[in-house]
Amino acid sequence: MIENTLFKINYWTTSVINFKDKKPQLQKLVKSFPEKRHGLQTFATNRQSDRSGFAEAFVNICDRELNMLSQKLKKDIQIEDIWSVSYKSGEYHTPHNHGTIGLTGILYLEMDKKSPTTTYIQPWQNIYSDTTMYFNMPVHEGLITIIPKFISHFTQPNKSKKIKRIISFDMKIL
């Protein structure tokens, strides 16, 4: 009997180069686009606000990391949307995805060791138990993770007293 893989889902990670120097720049950038709580959301974000200039400023800071992804894909990429999210103690994000075509990224800007990582949901059930499969990627401050937009994901409640803050961005592959 021959075993093969029918499907494979790639993801990419990279640490922000010179994160110690870039972190204050990224924090200043996020501060210039204030986060608020909206409706039923259990976190603060600036996604519902005007973020004109956010993508360009982010690309100026993280151009090397984005170029590495472009080289790996052997395709050009373009940020379609970008926003930040912060989670106080007890706050979380429910399962969601970002669409069907393209990639989505998360830069972990501020993260305590007690903060939960992002949990990814496998798009098909386990073949033995018919249960949902989860994947928790090990992450740390300064890490960028890139996944296909269609992968559903969420975060557990923040157990830290410190705010967990991310910058999330959606990209199209050109």
C-alpha cells in the first residue's frame, strides 16, 4: 500500500528583522490609528476606522520581511487591508477567516508569555474521529505569521494582565 498526501496547506513565519528597533516605530504607527470597541466585539480594533496611510507606513517599516515572502512565493504581493487589534485580560476573538483568495498575516507586536497564541482550525474533520482539528503555532513578539485567508482561526481569552496587541493584514498575490 502506498501512502501519499492529498492536500497540503503552506504557511510562512519570519521574525521581524531588528524588531528591537522596529517595535517602537510600529507602536507609534498603531497609536496614530486608535483602537476602539465596536458592537459585540470582545476586543479593541481600528478596523472600522479610517486607516489611510497605515499600509504604506507598515510596508516602509517591514519591507524586508514582506519582500522575503514575495521571493518565497515567486510572486508580488500587495496589502489590501491592515488594522491592529488589542486584547485586554479576558478578551478574545471568535472563529473567523478573512475570505477565500489571498493571504492574511499577523505580526505579534506586544505579547506576554501568558497571552494565548492564535488557534487555527483545520478545514476538514479528522478521518478517524470526525472531530475538528486545531493547530497552535508557537509565536513570540516580533514574529510574523502568514496563512491562506480561508483558514479559520481564533484566540482564547487573554490570561495576562498585559495587553496583547497584533497587527493583522490581508494580501493579494499579484
